[in-house]
Amino acid sequence: MVARVRARGLSINRLQSASTAHCQQTCSGSAELLTPTMQSVESLQPGDVPHRGKRRTRRLWVYLGLAVVLLLCITVAVLMVTLRKGTNPLRETFISRCELLQGYNCQDLWAKFQQAYVGQDPCKIPWEAYDPFIAAATFEPACNRMMFWSKTKDVVHDFTDKRECFVTMEDTVLGSLLDDLTWCGKEGSSETFTSNCPGWTECENNPVRSFWSRASSVFADKACGDVSAMLNGSLVTPFSPTSIFGGIEVKRLNSTRVKSLKVILVTQEIAVSNCTNASFQDLQKELDEGIKYDCTEVTESHLQECSSDPEKPCGPCW
């Protein structure tokens, strides 16, 4: 019995020894598995963030940056809208052109000009509404050099830009300030508008048409000496009684001031009309008695060639 007990004891001791050894190996393996993680955590310096934390921080900065950019865009958009409401493009153009001239109060001219149409029905602006502005923008006539035109704007201005022999309506103070511009007002508004304004033929007394009609009448009233008119020979009817030249300017040429009117008919290589055109008989009927009339034909190509030669006087160009 004693031998059996001793044998059992020995077996139990061996079993316990084996279990202890197994446990030590298992714990040792677990410790080895945990060691890298512990070492990685222990290796972090103060202020360091584990990998996931870094990602979250980066995302946070990206979102914050996008928010700042969006806020800046909104701010800029609001400022642009505010500035647009506070600026007047027509006024800026008017003043900048005026400042190139000498002897004029540009702010006063602008104030008198806009009084003609601001706050009013854009189809009910009479010619006379511009009289205070025209009186303030007075100009001296250029006797023997005044050039009228009809349906030849580009040609005549190309010529007068290169040669200072003649002066058109657009070369005066009135014309230079408002050439190629559009404007109107609206009832109940103190603003000047440059879009959605009546077209030239939409209503007769629109702001732009009334201005040019009144300004052209003043230009014709000031005409003196020998005057010229450049008309379009590519039209079947070069002289139109409904144009500003035919309907207003010709009728206001005064024989006490104007000696003669010379028509320069600008044609292409193949002319559509010439100086014998029947419409010129109507022109002569409209002329004040005592004003001499003459007409000459010149091709546009010859006119351009001649105007580009500074050595040639203007007369021989036609």
C-alpha cells in the first residue's frame, strides 16, 4: 500500500511539474506576444498620437481648411454683390472720358446729364430734357471741317481718327462722352440702367434717341463754312429723310452760316448707287436756299489708302 501511495504521489508530483512547465511556456509565449505592443506604446514620446489618432487629426484639419475656404468664398461673393450695387458702369465710363477733356466740371456734367432721364418713363424723354447738359458741355464749331455722316460710321471714324482734317459729332464733347453707350431710367427709381432699355426704334422718345437727336441738331446749328457729309453708296437709297442726317441735320443747316455741302459717296468696287441717285434730289430740296451742293464718289479702299498716308492732304482723298 505504501508503495502504491508513493507511486501515486510520484505521479502527482510529475503531473504538477509538467503542468507548471506547460504554464510557464504558455505565459512566456503570451508575454512575448504582448511585448511588441507594450514596446510600441512605451516608445511613444510625449505628445505623440497613435496611428488612428493621426488620421483623425488630419481629417479634422482638412475639414477645418475646407470650412475656411468656403467662408472666404461667401465673403468675397457678398462683397462683389455689394460693390456692384454701389457702382454705376455708365457713370464710370462717362467720368473717365470726361477727365480726358479740359475745362469741364465732370461731376456737374454727369449730374445734369442724368437729370434728363432718371426716375422717368424711358419712352417719354423729350429732346429738351438734355438742354441743361448740352448747355454745360458747349463746344466751339470747327468751320470748314465739320463732317456729317449716315450709315458710314465705321468708315468715317476710321478716316477722322487717322486724319484730323474733319470733325464729326462724335468728336465733340457731347459725342465723345456718350458714343456707343446705352442708358435709361425707370419710374420710381433713382438708378441709371444700361440693360433692358428701349431700343432705337422701340419708342421714339427713348433716352438714347432723344439725346442724339438733340445733340445732332446742335451740331448742325453750329455748322459753318463748307461742310461735308459721308454717305453709303452701297445702299439703293443713300439719302434717307428718316435718318438723323436727313431728318434733322440737313434741315438745320443755315445759309447764313453754311456756304456749301459736299456729299462724299463711299462705294465698293462694284457700286450700287452713284451721285445721280434720285434720293439726292430730295436732299437738295431740303437744303436751305443759298447753300451750294456737290457730290463726289470714292471707293472705300481708296479712302483707306489715302487716309493712311500722312503726306496727303484730306481734299485729294476724294
